[in-house]
Amino acid sequence: MAFQAVAKTTDIQPGTMKSVAAGGTKLLVAHVDGVFYAMQQRCPHLGGNLSRGRLEGKTVTCPLHKATFDLATGAVIDVAHLLFLKFKTKQAATYPVRIDGDAVMVDV
């Protein structure tokens, strides 16, 4: 599929993220240190809304069970957990992003 405009660069301020849709896929787009990242919106553990999670640098933490993912690669930094229980957590899907003028474009 080709790149699709999902937001304007001014819609996503540095250090924030936004829920968007592209090609029928719900995504979160984050703006970190001048770079935009796109990742699946739902946590691969139990479907928590990652766009409502905590953004710290290039990582996002799920609001449900605190799984943490690298925005650039989708790699699991910290598995989902509840108290002392840890749960197997799959890698999150990430998508290529490019900027075209003031448009944030994502290839889903």
C-alpha cells in the first residue's frame, strides 16, 4: 500500500502522540526529537490503547499492563505485568513514516 497522509506535522507536538487511522488500520503517531514514528494503536498483549499510554523518549508504555515498546522497532522493552506476574508480550507492528511538506505520511 502507498503512503497515506494521517496528520499535519503541527497536529502532533514534540513529545506527544496522536491516534490516527490509515487504510482501515488504527495507529498511533508519535513525535520525538523531530522524528515521527507510527505503531499499531492496540497493545499486542491484550489490546490496550497505546495512544493513551505514557510516552517517554522513544518508548510507549501500555496503560493496562505496563508493557513498554520501542517506537522505532516495536521491540518489547518491558513485558506486560501485573504486580509480580509477567506475561508473554509480542512485538508491536511499526510502519514507515515520511514527511511531505507539512503532512505526516504513513505506509500501512
